[in-house]
Amino acid sequence: MMLSGKYFLKSLQVVILMKTTIRDIARLAGVSMATVSRVINHTKPVNDDIRRRVLEAMRQTGYRLEMLGEGAERSLIGFIAPAFTQTVVSELVTGIGSVLPLHGYELLIGLTDGSVESELHYLDRFRGIGAHGILFVGSQFGPQHQECLADSGIACVLAGQVSDVPGVPSVHVDNLMASYEAVTWLIQHGHSDIAMIRVGGGMGVGDERYRGFLQAMETAGLAVRPEWVAESHHSTEDGAAAMRRILEHGRPTAVFCATDWMAIGAMNELLDRGLAVPGDVSVFGFDGSYMSTIVRPKLSTVDYSATEMGMTAARTLIRLIKGGAVDPLHANVTHYLAIRGSAK
């Protein structure tokens, strides 16, 4: 069942959602799912007492955000993203939150488990409550996502990945080029045995960063050892586990990681084994997170401003909602290589 929490980010009201189903509402209210559907969609008359029970169950769980029948009167923006833990999503929210209140919008956050199913749930839910626009961070925005929003008239902007959907703008860092430059830096500084810890699960960002790694290796004429490419989720624990799998097949001189948190996990694993970073293995991350500056050694990383990305995405969405022209349709956020103590 969904747990709904509310907090304020500066002057922006934020509502965080987790997944609830009509089945949950029906169980709590002691009625059938068909009855819940009738209350929600006003398709058939419902006894006043039963209607009150259903509405109370929805209120307790936060289903439809206690806004049934009010969506058209409020300026709502939906933000769909994986859970905040060990990601740059919180910085994106900070950027979004500095822009939306100036234009009179409230932000609704749907936290997913990273699966397409969970993303489609929130796309449909935001459509159902009359959201004016959606900011999307997650897996590759594909035909299923497009179909869910088809004919809804809801404006959508992708953050963190390049959109290949006509009419859907995107704001992102150039993940492919940035990864290419990071791996090329390692190659230029004497590394040829380079491993990669990449994002698994079909995340659009992860695919682009992996392609940048492959292109840099190919340009330099270096072979990629498949056993030195490990998929991982975002956490430090997952990064450490991926590093262990790589080390089962020998020791690279450098490892490029698709996120800073993966890189910190990899670095911890290396240090726990008594290996020196960067003396034995250089480690390079991606995202320029705050943690990259306080671990020891400090983490070399691809740095960019996720806050700026959030601000730009919010402004792009507002322009789209108001019928203005979006130019460029796909905006890049500047990146640079922050060379620190973890890579030599």
C-alpha cells in the first residue's frame, strides 16, 4: 500500500507518491474494485455511505492526492524518477523547486523502482489527476510511455536522457561524449587494461555512458574484455559487488563507473582488499556528486550541475505548457572532467 509523505522545498509544495492500486483502496474500504472505480470515475450512482468510505480510504493513503475533482483547479506538475537514494535526483528536484513556484506550480513526485511498469503507473496516474505537465527521469522513454500519454495533451520533458520522440524535448548532459572523454583521459595517461561498471536494467543514461566507453576503447585500438564489464544498480554496495566480479577475472589498471556511487563502492572494495587507489587501480566516476569531494582519495568524476538540469527542464516544460516554442528541443548541460586523487 502507498505511503504518502509531504514536505516543503523552499516555497514549493512537494508531494511524494508511492504506488497504490484500486485493489488496496477496495480492501481498506471493504468494497469491490468495481465500486471504487465507480466512485473515481463517476460512472454509476453509489450509496453515500459507501462513497464516503471509499473517499476516506483514498484520503488515508493519499490516493489521487486528496484532489479528487480538484485537479483542473490546481497547477500540477508530475515528476517521475527512481528513488532518491544514492542518485542525483535530489539535486534535480532542487533545481525544479527553484523554478516552479515562480510560475504557480505544485510538484508531485512519483518514486519508482526503476521498472517500466512502475513508470507507466505514474504516467497514467498523473494523467488521471489532470497534471499540466510531466518531468520524466528513468528508463528509455519508449513506445509504451508514448502510448500511455497519447491523446492526453499533457506536455512532457525528459531529464537526463536524449529524447528521440518527436515533440518531446529533453535536457541532459552529453552522456556519450562525457564518458568518451573520461575513458580517453585514462588511456592518454597510460591505461590500457580498463574495466567498466555500467548501469543495468535498460536505463537510457546507462546505455549512453556504456557506448562512450566502447567508442573510446575502439578509437584507441584497445580490446574490451567482456568479463571486465559488470552491470550494477546505483548503490555503493552494488558497485562493490560489481568490482568483486571484475576482480575474479584479473586486475585492471583502471575502472570507469557509470555513477559516482558505483565508483565509491568499487573504491571501497579495492581498499578492503589492500589495493591502493590509484596506485594499483585508478577509479573514475560520473555525476560530480557531493560525495565525490569528501571520500578519500577524492573521486575523479565527470562533473555537471544536476540542479541546472532541473531548472532548465522545468523552464522548458513551462514554455511547452504555455504553447511557446522550445528551441533547442534538446538542451545540453555543460560537463567537465574533475581530476582528483582516485585516478592517475
